[in-house]
Amino acid sequence: MADRSRPRRFVAGSPFNRSPEPEPPAEQYAVQDRVTHDRYGLGRVVAVEDDTALVVDFGSRVMRIRMPCPRMTKL
């Protein structure tokens, strides 16, 4: 059984000592940006709704995509 009254020793190279890395900034989209979506394919942004959603024209359909969307990237 381990003695819990003593503090744990510090190990300099331990991955548990590191603070979490900050998240990368969310992509900013503008009207006329070209995008690709994993499910719908290539498209063009036709409207931006207060950084909460995008309206994207994928050619065969126009979709409203809520942000952030990990399945969509800007080209």
C-alpha cells in the first residue's frame, strides 16, 4: 500500500505535468468562400448568420450548416 501522506514527486518529462494546449481558433467564413464538406462535397458560402451558421450552395442543394462544423473546411 502506498503512503499518501507524502506529496508526489515531480518528474520533469512526464506528459501529465503539461498544461492542455489551447484550441486552434475557429475558421472564419465569408460570403463567396469556397468550402468542401465530407458529405455534400464542394460548395460556396452564400450567407453567414452571426458566426453561428452558414448557408452553403453545394450545386444540387442549398444547406444551412451550423458552426463549428468539423466536417467542413475552407479551400
